[in-house]
Amino acid sequence: MINNIQPVNQPPQEITGVMTNMQNFNGEFNLTTSGFDPKLPGHTSDHSMILRQPPRTTKEIGAGIGLPKEVRHEMALMLDDHLCALNVALHQYTKHHWLTEGAESFISLHHLLDEHIDKTQKHIDMIGERVARLGMVPTAHPVTQHELSYIKHEVEGRYTMRDFLRNDLEHELIIQDMLRKQIKRAHELGDYGTVQVLEEVLLDREDLGYHLYSVLEDDTLVRGMSHLLDNQWDRMGDRPMPPNTKLQ
């Protein structure tokens, strides 16, 4: 039995690509974006309305949370960036949920992405509520959310399911990284309420990232036993494929 053990395969190209793309991420929050910006969608209007508070600004008093305004302002700006990013992730997950296809995808991934959508909606609400509690107006305009988000939606069109999931995994790893940065900063500033909210969100996002990573792993049941019967031993990961393909 020991002689039949095969060497461990290299990680699939999709996972290697995710880690390579992550190196291009600068990991910064939009801490200087506060108040009206005419360049941002949703910041100008022809409607006659009574303005009570500009976007991404923080109340001087009356927030009901005993933290200094400058602490609430910094924390709320960071939280609002997460809010924008999670809305982008939600839109992309929804697209992939609609377009699932294939023997391994149409049922199993359709339901898996349902869970990712539900969790993301929950996290959007949790973080939006925290932004409001800190005295800031959460960003709600969908185009402005994409402008401020530290992740960007993939280009339009249908791609392979592996492409879809790889793009989703990139998003999850970036979101996790940014959540950890704010959790560390919130500890430094003594904003333990934000810490509690983000730690719960982070644990869930790590779980979602693990789901995607596991689905992209180099194994499958779909190929059946044909690789044994034809004596080609062309298992997943080492069967002949063009070296630059994104498919296994």
C-alpha cells in the first residue's frame, strides 16, 4: 500500500493565482473621504431636501456611545469601507449564484452561494448598524459603494465556475485582512463594541473563505474511475493540460 502513495500535487492554478493577486492589494482605508464630494455618485442632487448630516461625517454629540468624536469618526470611516466592500461582494455572489452550472455546481454550489449571500447580508446589517450607532451616515448609494470599496466587482460576462470562485476567494481574503487591521486599531482606541462586531464578522468570513478554498482544491468525484480503467493515471492536477490554462 505504501508503494502506491502518490506525491502531493501542487496547489491548483486558481489558488496560486489568488495568492499572487493578493500581493497587489494595498490594504488602505478611505480615511480622508468625509463629507460631500461632487466627484462621487450620490453626493449631488436636484431635489429640494432638508440636509441633517452630510455623508461620512460624525455627530459632534448625541451618538449615545461614550467615545470621543475623533475615535468614533475613525472607526465609522473604516466600518463604512467594510460596508461598501461587503455590498460589492454581495452583488458578485448573487451573480455567481444565478449562473451556477455543471455537474458539481448547479445544485451544490447554488446552495453554497446561497449561504454566502445570507451571511453577507447579515454582516452588511451588523456593520451598517454599528456605523449609525457611532454617529455616521452609512454609505448606501450603490455606485458610491463601489467607488469607496477596497474590492472591485469582476467585469461583466459569464466565465468558468472556477474563475467565479477564485474571484470570490480573492475578495474574502482581502476582506479578512482589512477586518483584522481595524480590529487591531479598535483595540488600540478602546472601541471594544466595534471589536466585538468585527470579530464575529471575521470568524464568519474566514469560514466562507475556507468553503471557497476547499471547493477549488485539487480533487473531484465527477471523473469517476476512468483514470484507473484507461491506465492513463490522469488524475486531477496531473492530467495533460496546456500549461497556461485556468482549468484543471
